[in-house]
Amino acid sequence: MIHPTAYIDPSAEVDETCSVGAGSKVWGHATLMRGTVVGRNTQIARYAHLDGAVIGDECKVQNGAYFPPGVTVEDRVFVGPNACFTNHRLPQAVREEPFVPEPTRVCFDAVICANATIGPGITIGRGAFIAAGATVIRDVPDGATVYGGHSICIRKESWAVRRHIDRRDWQDVKPDECGEL
């Protein structure tokens, strides 16, 4: 069901089984496929592709982001341009057994920057920050920052996520002073 106050650009493709919440906007050439759910006041940018994903309230999904089945995004999450989620560890062109996607969850107030790749079955914690181009292959704790290939550099409360800390307690902490988790 598409809420009457939601805006769907005429060039967007929205399957009849999708749900788009009040005040949400789906921009041109975005694709919402079978069973996708979009919450209230959420922006889905041009060329984003959502295939059965669940997106929460007040989220922003930027151009070209890809969400396969099994991805759940909680409220107030930012997903940058060309971010890509995956849903199976051993993809195959021809499969003998039925396909079951591995569930992926992005928790409240997380930020996923441009060109990040999120592996299957991952949980990204509340307020976590995934830097541009990062490849996430293991769970990310609440408030952590991930950057680099294969999420080898996970840091807590670094300079990149200080905006998630109470404004009175902001600290400029350099990455090399944080220590790895």
C-alpha cells in the first residue's frame, strides 16, 4: 500500500506488493520490488534498487544503493550512493536447493557511506559509521567506525563518529589513538 501523502516519481518502478509510508519520496528510476517496505518520511533516491528490503522511518537512501531480500534497516539510517548489501556467502548461478537469504540488520542512526559493501548476515550497531569504500565482513558494535577493506580497522568513538556523542562531550580522537577492538 502506498500512503496518499507519499510521492512516487512517475519514472520509478514500484511493485504492487510494496508499502511506502506517509511523507516518503521515491525519486526517478528507483526500483522497489516484491514486498519492499519503506517507512514514513524516508527518501529513496534515483536508481536505488530495493528488492524485498525493509527500510525504517526518516531514512535516506542515496543514488544507486542496492538492497537484496533479507536486509532490514531501522529508523534514521543514512545509506550513501552505490552502497551495496549482499545476502548469501556462496552465490551460485545455478542452485540445487532453495535460496534462503542471510538476514542483515542496520540499527538506528547508523551511517553507511558511498560505495560501502556490506556482507551477508551482518549486524551494524546503533550509531555505527561505515566509511566510504569499506567492506564489512563481520558485525559492527554500537558507535564503532569501520573503514578499509575487510573491516580490518574497527575503532570506537573515533573522530569520524564524534557527532553521535553528546555535544557536551565531543572529543577529537585521532584513529591511531583509539586502538583496535
